[in-house]
Amino acid sequence: MVWLEKLARWFAALGGILLIAIALVTCASVIGRNWLGLHVVGDFELTGALTGVAIASFFPWCQLTQGNIIVDFFTARTSAKTRAALDRWGALLVAMAMAFLAWRTTVGGINAWSNHSSSMLLGLPDWLIFLGMAPALALTAAIALGQTLMPEYTCAPDTPHAMPGDGFTV
């Protein structure tokens, strides 16, 4: 399962790079429009497309490190065994939801490709956005399934379990 961790790290790094690109496009657009009288054509299209892929790219790492928001008001006083069982059920639900999203995103990408749909200003093919999102969603499903079957598989800082691999510590 070390390879899932490495893939999750790569996707998180990709998400960070995409956020930097979004910031640069936004800065170029604002500076160009306000001070130079120029504008970046399709800046909203680029921002929207890159944001979707960036968000999806962070999902695997978030799931691996148990970074999702949980509401433990009702379970805080339960036994560790009960909380562990609920965590496994939650991971299974995430796995099913992400597998569904990966499947439908793939179907949407195939549909966008066959219809030759694209963005209005730049003509950016829509299937590229789906292509950027589907693998991250599938990886998140695989990680969540791994956490369902092997509850010790996590990088969460507050768990006594460590990830096998390259000595990662949080």
C-alpha cells in the first residue's frame, strides 16, 4: 500500500501546482486589466477548470491522513472499539461515494470527448477536466477501501499506527 501513499503525495503536489497556476493567472488578469489595459482571455474558464482538478487532486491525501471533517459529538464517549468500527464504516461509505464519482466522471469525460464539447472562449476540451479528476477520485476510493479493510492504514497524526514506507511522519 506504499504505492497508494506515493500516488496520493503526487496528486497533492499536482493540486498545489495547479493552485499556484490559478493564483498566477488571477494576478496576471487583475494586474493586466487594471494597470496595463490588457486582459487574460478565458481567465475564468482556466480558473474554473484548474480549481476542479486541484480540489479532486487533494482528496486522496486528505483521505489518507484522515483530514476529513468529522462530527464526533455523539461518539466521543463511546469505546475505542466502537469508534474504530464507525471509522471503518465511514471509510467504506467514502470508498463507495468516490468510486461512484470516479465512474460518473469517467462517463462524463467520455461523453464530452464524443460530443467534442469545449469551453466557450478558449475552446479547451471539456474531457481534459474530467480526465484530470477521475484518477484522483479513483485513488481516493482505493485508499478508503484500504482503510476499510485494514484500519491501521493511515497517516493520521493522532493514531498510534504508522504508514509503511519512507518514514513519513506528520
